[in-house]
Amino acid sequence: MQFGIFGGAGAQQGGPDVDSGHAFQEYIDFIKEAETLGYCSTFVVEHHFTGTGELSASLNLLTWLGAQTRTIRLGTAVVVLPWHNPVIVAEQVATLDVLSGGRVDFGVGKGYRHNEFAGFGVPIEQSAERFEEALDVVVKSWTSRERFSHEGKYWKFDNIVVEPPVAQKPHPPIWMGAGSPASIAGVAERGCNLLLDQFATIDTIAERVAIFRSEVERRGRRFDPRSVAVARSVYVARDAADTEAAHERRLLAQERLVANSQGQGKANTASILAFENTREASEETALYGTPDQIGRKLDRLRGHGVEYILMSAAGRSLANLGRFAREVMPDFADAAEARAAE
């Protein structure tokens, strides 16, 4: 198995005595330590208008991280394409890919929070169409060897060439967040990698991996287990009380997530929100507990074909990061990786 980091940093709200950049520096130090400990990637989120300082400018942060690291891959989870000019996104990601020596993983999604669509003045009902058109433009921007034009429903570009060329050929790996069978089939159809959320149960993850594998193989391609990344909230606890406190913190965070995602008088049916916010559900989905307890859950996931875990960086605890790397990761390293570490 391989392990990356999932999460992000944001500005602290407050008066003139508050260092609004402190959380950014904490996250940068966290990722630098993760690289030292052997984590392979960092995937950062994009959110807007929460009032709680969540990360909004993911590519800016990844550019800074790329300058301060050497090997860790730099991922987005996700850039919400319906809100963005796709040509500008293509230019920014290509620039980051060049500057980082080809370390970009481009994660994209349709978005699901009503308040964000409302804030940008984009109807959430258009999210799927906008996403598909924008992704087509991004891919064409990276792969066209000559100038091109595009006239679609939402975007028009005339006689353009996108610079610089990407470092990775034909382009950076594209990761798509999906949950429903139809959406997962769409990821396979495009030949992209699959991002699965941290709230789905292990059984649900198993079903989604099986669907993706079937859809990939049905199209005549070989399925690579590491083309699926599963986000999990992870906490290596000191004892049972410490584990219980971690679950309580998670339940409160999930309440805030649900509250931030609803529209006025309209329930949000996004698959990422189809979880039970209960202690029992948290026990099933989160990797909390002793190294042995966490290991048993990882064994279950690996038994269902999961080979890539993105560890949620909530709290950015260096102690938790180190304990997981020292006490859990070695038991799941590939033989070749284990030999290299000796």
C-alpha cells in the first residue's frame, strides 16, 4: 500500500492580533515532515465562503509546497471546475507541473455545496454540464500541438495556445471524485483515476472499487489498484479515552460539513453526504485506535483491492503523522519498498 495526505490549510479569522498565515505555515511544515516520513502525496481541498478559513486557493498553496519539497506529489482534491475558467486552470496547473518537475496530480470534481455555487452565481443544476465542458477544454489545452478554438455552451475561446507545455506526458494524471455507479462509470470512460471520500463505509468502498474495476476492464484496459485513492480520517490513539475523544471531534466536524453544504429549503443529495453522523458510523469509517486496530481496518480495505490511502490531515498533528508512519505504515509497505527503506 501507499499513503498520502488529504486536507488543507486556511487563514485564521480575527482581529489585528491574529496571525492569519499561521495555519498555512503549520500545514507547510506538516507536509515537509510527511515527505521525510515517506508519505507519497498531498491532496488539498478547495472550499469557499465558509467563514471558518478553509483553503480556497489550492494551486497557490501547492506551488509554495512544490518549492519546499522534492519528491512528494502535489494533488488537488478537488478543483471544482464549474466555478473556473478552464483555460486559466490549464495554464496554472501546467506551470505548477513544470516548476515541480512533473509532480502534479490533478483532482477535479463537480462540487456539492449549495452556498459555494450561490456565492459564485453559478446554478448548481448546471454543475455536471459545466464540469464536462471544462474538463474537455483543460485536456485539449494540454494535448493540442497547435492553436485551437472552442465554442461550447458555457465557454468560448478563439485561436488559443496554452503555455507552458505540461511536464508529464500526455498530461498530469487526472483524478475524479465520484460515488454513484453512473459517475464511477464516467471516470472509467474518461480514463481517469478515482477519488473516494472518507465517509463511505468499507463495504461501500468495496462496491465502488469493484464497479470501477469492472468498468475499466470492460473498456479493454488493465486495472491498476493504485488508480483508486481512498480518503480516510486517521488517528493513532493513546488509549480508549483518546479514541473516543477523536470520534467526538469528528462528529462535530461532520455536523459543520453538512450545515455548510445545504441549500435553503432543499436537501443536498450528493453522494459524499450520504453518511450517518453517528458514533457507530464513525467507528466503521475512521481509522481511529491503536496501531493494531487501525491495521485490521487497513487489512479489510486491502482485501477489497484498496492500495492507496489518503490520510486526512485534520488537526495537522505531527505526533499523529509520525506514529502512523512508524507504527502502521511499515506493516503495509510493498516488499520492494520495505527493502529500499532498510
